[in-house]
Amino acid sequence: MDLFTILKIFIGGVVLFHASYLDIKKREIEEWHWIILAIIGFTHAIYLSFTFQSFRPILITGGVFLLMFGLALLLFYLGLFGGGDGKILMGLGALLPSLPGKEYAFGLFPVSVFDNALIISLFLPILILAYNLFRKDSPKEYYSGKLKKIVAMMVGYRLKTDKLSDKFYPLEEFKEGKRTIRLFIGDLDFDVKKYKEELIEKGIDNLWATPGLPFVVPITIGYFIAVLFGDVMLRVVMILILLK
């Protein structure tokens, strides 16, 4: 692995760490995060194209960038994650379209980062459920079925009303004066301050809420897993095929 690639890996990690911190704190990813990844990636690709007198590096970089753009656009319109997360994937597509030494899905590093992020996201509900079981807490006071309550325990936990902020989304609603579980978040741009005041007025000192962990956090973890171990999902699939 050459020095330029190692430097790109380091820069990518720093940018992702900062993007994760900012998204957790302010619920936003600044444009420069993905732009700097893309600029560094395309600059290196242009340098390689001139050095080896071949269009291959720039074509590969541009192709993977467009592929991740298409994936990000699709997932954004499906409502599966925000535009900032998608742009980060685009930036990674330009920064590190491929990486030597490990096995990646279709040979593409950013696709494997996305695969790893999905696997990490699947483990989060298990961790949240374990947390609630350890605390022996459940949304028992809500007028909802057992299945809804179990799902609520996998995606959220009890929160003091005065701790409610734009970092959380309430998993509840009032129907005919009764508190019920609401698994569909709906409008993410609700007025937190107003909602908190309404709960306080009703004498409700706690609620069930989900932290709404930004997807850029699993992307960041998935990035380092991809660098060190490759594509986890691909490894699992290969093991299952060998077992057959």
C-alpha cells in the first residue's frame, strides 16, 4: 500500500469522525465533509492518470463516485437515510474507490463500507433491547399491543421529559386521550420545545423515545472495519456457501 493511499485512509477517518461528532451534536453534516473527500480523491486520480498516461484511474474514480451517487439518491428518495449520509458515501466513492489487500463487494471499497454499516445498524436494536432488559424497563403504561411494545423496546428507551431535545424522537402519541406507542416517526422536524411543554402541562415527566442515531456513525465504524477486515457481509456469505 503506497503512501498516498495510507494518507487518504487517514484523512477519510478524520473527516468521518468529525462528521459523526457534528451529526450527533447538531443533527447536520456540513457540505465540506464530502467535498474534501471528493476533491482529494479526484486529485489523486488525475495525478495517477498523468503519471501512468492512462485514463483508467480517473474513469474508475468517476465511475464509483457516480455509482455511490445513484445509491445515495435512491436511498434518500426511499426515505432510508438523509442527504448528508448519502453525500458522505459519494465522497468515499471518489476518495477510495478500491483498496488493495482485502476482499470487497464487487471489488469496491465504498460498497463494502455501506455493507458493514448496514450490519452494524442491525445490531443496534439488539443492544437497545438488552439495555432495556438490563434496566427491567418497558413501556407498560402505554395502551398498545405487546408486539408494538417489544419493537419500541428495540428502538427506544425511557427518557425524562426535561431531557427531550432535537436529538430524540418521541415514540408516542395521544389517541382519544390515551398514550399509545407510535413506531412510525413521521415528521422529523417537529417542534421539540412545544412538544415538551405539552407533556409538562399534562404532568408527564417521562416518555418513550428513540435517539435517532445518525447513519454516518455506522458508516464511520463500517469504514474502519472495511479497512482492517474487509467486507463482513461478503465474508459471511462466503462462509455460508462453503458450509453448503
